[in-house]
Amino acid sequence: ENLKKLLEIYEMLGEEEDIVNPSNELIKEGHILKLAARNTSAMDRYLFLFNNMLLYCVPKFSLVGQKFTVRTRIGIDGMKVTETYNDDYPHTFQVSGKERTLELQA
């Protein structure tokens, strides 16, 4: 069942990410808003959280095949999640990894 789900995600990502591995386990997935650093807009994004990585994706509007493009793969090792405070956007937090830092709103 786990491998079946990994194959579905692999197809949604355009078969470009090497996620189909028995040691990978999907923990959670879903839409989220990414807060822009330069202005106060929020952009629709999609996250896949696995036991060893977080895939930060951009939705693709396609009738068939690929549904997301992976922008960043953040390793779980050393990752920090901290709550942030923003008057314009409630429920924000920051994900910091070796690869990138993202400010998100749930």
C-alpha cells in the first residue's frame, strides 16, 4: 500500500523525483500558502512530507499527467519548524532546512 501511494506521487511529480523506495514513507500531504518574502502576497503551494524529506511543490495546471513541479527538496535532518507572527496572515510558521527556509501559512 505504501509503495502504491509512492508510485501515485511519483506520477504526480512527472516521474522526475526518485521517491519510490521502500524506506520512504508518506506522512502527510496537502495544500499550503507560501508567503512571499518581498511583498505580502500568498501563493498556493503543495507539500509532501515523508519520513526523510519535505517536498515543496508548485501546482501545475494540466489535464493529464504531472500535477506538481518540485521546487525544493528539504532533508529532515537538521530541519527546524518555528511559529512566526504576521498581522496580515494568521497561523504562519517557518520551515528551515539546510537547503532552504520557507515561510508558510496553514
